[in-house]
Amino acid sequence: MFVSYKWLSEYVDLSGVSATELAELITKSGIEVEGVEVLNKGISGVVVGHVLEREQHPNADKLNKCLVDLGEGEPVQIICGASNVDKGQKVAVATVGAVLPGNFKIKPAKLRGEESNGMICSLQELGIEGKLVPKEFSEGIYVFPSDAKVGADALEQLNLDDEILELSLTPNRSDCLSMLGVAYEVAAILDRQVKFPTIEVNASSEKASDYISVNVSAAEDNPLYVAKVVKDVKVGPSPYWLQSRLMSAGIRPISNVVDITNYILLAYGQPLHAFDYDRLGSKEILVRRANSGEKIVTLDDNERTLTEDHLVITNGKEAVALAGVMGGASSEVQSDTTTVLIESAYFTGSTVRKASKDHGLRSEASTRFEKGIDPKRTHDAAERAAQLMALYAGGTVLEGTVEFNELKLQLAEVRITLERINKVIGMEITAEVVEDILRRLQFEYKLDNNEFLITIPSRRGDITIEEDIVEEVARLYGYDNLPVTLPAGEQTPGHLTEIQQLRRQVRRYLEGAGLYQAVTYSLTSKDKVHRFLNKEDQVQPIELLMPMSEDRSVLRLSLVPHLVDVVKHNVARQVDQLGYYELGSIFIPTSTNELPNEIEKIAGIATGIWTSHLWQGEKKSVDFYVVKGILDGLFDTVGLANVEYKAGEQQDLHPGRTAQISVKGEYIGYIGQIHPRAQKEMDVQETYVFELSFDKIAELVGDKVTYSPVPRYPSITRDIALVVSKEVSAGDIQKVIVEAGGVLLKDVHVFDRYEGDKMEEGKKSLAFSLRYFDPERTLTDEDVTKAHSKVLKAVEEKTGAVLRG
């Protein structure tokens, strides 16, 4: 909500309080003020000038030579390129020495051989955003009314000597979505009175009821509908003071009639709509639910198909407005409009919200209806709008209002004791202080034996329970005045749990290994939710009852699909050397109407060049072993031993480059390359992924750390090449070697694999390096030969392997 300091000062006496000081007071009272914008933006030296003469520049087709009276001294010559500048106009002139936005200083100049002593300014050049400038001045200079005083401060005439407070309102404070609502708040803070606009309408002898009737068939959605009729209207520009207030609130002026309805919306918080009475097509207003499939063309010229959930304003037959959201194009106020029907109504927030969401129309009006308006202002807003249309559009207000009123307004009442207030706040506040705060808030109350019975005004729909009253008392008493106390009792230092420490250790390692952390949505689409899962993990996901979109409609079963989206997003922007990880939860459904099980996972993804040394011409692309190396380092870091990789299959992964990972026979995750077909479908290059169960890793990580002394005696290495069947894996052979090697065998690893012409059909050669070592003595050849013979015998008996000759 943008609040004009000058406008607010018309409703509350702000003397002695600057805009900056007021912003601090409002923030301390519980409504954050994000900033204070000074509209003049450091501008100086801009005055109202009178164009005495205008003629074509002798040396330029698109320039004009103007003689301008600045109110003091001799008229000056100014060269102006605006197409709409003309003799007799009152314009904004930046004099020599003036400063414009961006610290642009005006100096005497020569333009195509002609002197120019100043600059005739457009509104954009004075710092007003282009999209807010009225259409008639969007491509030229601004022209003041003829009664503007020559030499006067142009910034003051344009209301650019104002300051704008930007309020960041929480959803419950809809009362401050209007200037009067903010006035109530400021008056309570400063302990001053609210000054209301004077409404005096001189009505004609003709009656509005002779022109229109109002009927409502959906009273639960629209319990109050007020209509006023204004004749003899002349549609044109609204006065600049009104335009400037709309622009300061971020609304572009359109015409006097439309601007007045927007002005009332900002002032009262009551959305209005102006119909062209002659284009309405009947003398009846009927508010009803739309028919299924009914269509309406709204003011944005889009045809919209309605459902029975939507509320519409009709002329008895056809829909002429989508209630509370947007009017229809058929009854729009245009330049030739002469009779205006003003609508001021109370629509229920849920109905307006449904229509706004279904049609993607978020307007100033719908925002206020959704959050709740004050029904007591509905009549006043209509009367004030009629008064302004008579003043600034030359209209004649017809006598009376035509309305449908079945609104049963019951003001909320809250009963609370002084003891309860003090107990929640944590200090002793007297009844007199509470009474004073309620008086400043303009809440009616009765006090009986330190118990307050408080009647809540209709403008404060957010106050319904005891705690709301406690909050009002505390914030207006001043949070700064609450006592500061130290915690009582024994103090214990905080520390991380083992799981928290493990999470930090995992993150620190993966980032050190070159992966960036990603945080993706827990919600995904039905198309992606089953990707990269095992058959046993193919469960029905948890669906949201009211998802914001189909892309975020179910809870995820895997972290990998969204990591692929991260890579896809970057690759599409020519960033193709990537590595990411995520530590987050997936959601496994349980029985009906119960919360899902949250399982914490670690997932990663890598693609492109992993290491690159351009000078030496060396580079290393991401492959299976790069990602496996990252995981091996992770397991070593967290102390996870006996990790096994076994060839396996996984949905959407390459069948020959995928491994299942287990620890002591318990499955903990997988690693592999995305299947080329899936890579093409997802529009990524060769990419490798992994996903591990963090919960299982946390269970399997040992608490003890073991240390080994630095070897004092040399080790002996023996290499063997074994010929085995292709079906036998290197991992199976390695297990046999480790079991048979005894205490002397300290290390074994594969260093070669051969399948070629010199190997018989169905066979392969695997070469292992075995290291023997005794920490207490130097091994002899006899010791090693004895242990090594047991290894060879066991390998031959259990795997059928023979030494390669």
C-alpha cells in the first residue's frame, strides 16, 4: 500500500511529525514501512512558465522556438522538441541552473544555431514513471490549467513535493488498504483525531429509482448493493490533484469518471464501478450466479467463459460485469458517456477470490474484497463519488439511492480481563492505560471489575479473539517499553545433534568436491514424480487438494528429477559444466488421512567437463568414475565402511552404466548415467546422477574412529592375472581374495581388464594387485608365498578362475 504523506495529512494532523519519523512510528507499532520515497528526487529550479510565442525552428523540422515568461525578468527563449507545445500554454520549465533526476543540470545551450535558456519538461523528465503518465501527456510536455500562476513552484503544483510511504501489509491488516484505514492507525499512534471528508450532494428533483431497479438472487454472495445515478456527465481529464494522487499510488489516470472511482477505492477502501447507463441496455440491475458456459467480454477485451461458481452483475439478461473483479466492455464508460450508474457493493471475499483465481484477474478491487472491506463505508463511498462527479465532471446527481440490503452486520465482541492482558505481555499495565489505548483505537468498551467487554468496529475484521486485543494493547503501548529480562534457571550451552553434525559434514564435503548446493521444490508434477525410481518405489504420490498449478500438484518421490531441471535450465543458457547436490526430503504415502513418511535423501548430478587445463591441453569429462570417486570420498569422510557397488538397472538410467550401492547387504542408493533416450527427451547432454538414503547412512555410520600407526616395515606386492567367465564380476573375486588373504593381506584392487582376440570365447582377464604387510616384522618370501597360495586356491575353487599364462 502506497500512502501519500500530503494526502494522509488531510485526514490526520501530522504537524511536528516528518514522513521519516512517521514511518518509524508505524513500523514500531507493527506495520512494516519498507521505505519512504521523496517524489521530487532532488529536483530544483522548476517553475510554471507561460509560452508567449511559438514558431518553427529555422534549422530543424522537429524543433520549436518558444518565448517563455518565467514570472520574473525578461522572457527567455527555449528550444523545445515536444510536438504538443503551443502558444498560450502554462508549462513546467527547468530554468538555467535547475537540477533534474539523475543530477542532470540545465545549462545555456545552442541547438542548431539557436540559443536555449532552459528546458520545457514532460512529466517523465520530472521523474514520473512513464506507465503512470496520463495518455494525453505520455508523448509530450505537461500543460497546466490556464489559472496556474506563472513563476510558481512547478513541483508543488504537480504534487511532487510529497513523500510516499510504502506499507508492507500482512493479510490480516486489510483495514490499512485505504487512506482512511491508515488514518485510523496513525491517529491511534499519535493520539489524534481522524478528519473525515465532508459529503454534501445537491440532488436534482429526479429520482434514481425512476432510472434503475436493483435485485439480487444470490444474497449470500452479495448482501448489499448500492446504486447511484449521475446525469449530464462530461467525460474528460480529471483535475491534476486527483491524477497525482492516483499516480503516487501506482494507478494511471484515465478519465474523470474512472479516476474518481479509483480515488474512492484508495480513500475508503471500497471498490466502485461506473457503468455507462445508456449502454447498460435496461433499467434493471440483477446480481446472480453465472450460468454454466455463460460468456462475458471484460474491460481488457478478453472473452471469458463463466461457471456457476462466479457472481455476475447483469442487466436482467446479459452479464455486464464480473462481480468484484472487472467490468464488462459492453457497458464501459467512454468519451461520449453522459449518464453514469455508480455501483458500490459488498461482495463476499471467497466468491471474488474464486473468480479472480479462475480467470487470472488480480485487480485492486478484487484484492480488497478478498481480504475484507468495511461494509459501513459502502454508502458513504457511493455518495462521495457522486459528489465528486458533480464537481469535476459537471454531473447532476439524481435524488436517492437504489439498493438491495440484506446485510446483517453483527459487530464482534471480545471479553478479556486485565490479568490476562498482563500475563500474556509479561508486565503490569494498569486499567487506565488499557482504557486509553482502546480510546485511541476508537474501540467501544465496558469495564467491569477489571474485565473489558470490547465491541470491535466493522473496519477491524482481524480482531476476533483475546490474543488480538493483547496484541493491540502491546503494540500501541510500545514494544520498546516492554521490560528486558534474562532467562531464569540453569543455562546449558547449545550444541548440534549427531544428525545435524552429519548433515553439515556431508554438505561441507560435497561442496569441497566441486558440487553446488541446490534447493528445489518439494512439489512436482504427475509426469515427473515416478522418474528415476525402482519398481518397488513406484507408489501413488500424495496429491494436493488445491494445487497452484499442475507443475506443483504432488509431493516428490525423488530428488533427481528437479536436479535434472536445474541442469536443463543452465544448459539452455550455455552453462554446460555443472555439478549440483541436494539434501532434502521425499514423501512416501502411508494409510489414508495420515501424514506421509518423510525420508531424507542425498542426490547429486554432474555433466560436462570436470577438469580443464587449457594451457596443457588436458581435460577430463564427467563420467561414471568421477561421480563414483565423489561418493567414495563421501563414504570415507563420514566413516562408512564396506560399501559395495553392484551392476544394476534403474528407471531412466543407462543399463550398462548403473550401479546399486549397498552397505553390508543393505541397499542405500544408486549411481548411473541418465539413459541416452531420457537425455534427449530432457534436452541435456551426457549426465550422471546419484541418490542415497541419508537416513540409512546415518544409521550405518559408526561412532568410533580407528587409527593405524605409520608402517615401520616394508610391504610386499604381488600381481595376479586371472582368466574367468564373463559372468563373474571383479567384485565377487575381490571378496574371495579378501576372505582368503588373512591378516597379512592389507589391500587389494583391480588394475586391468582384458577381453580380446587372444582370449577364448566367453572368458575375460582380470588383473589384481595384492599388498601384504605385517606391522610387527619384515615379511619373508615364504610368509607371502604361503598366504598368496591360499588366495589362489580359494579363487580357483570358488570362482573357477585360473592364472593367466
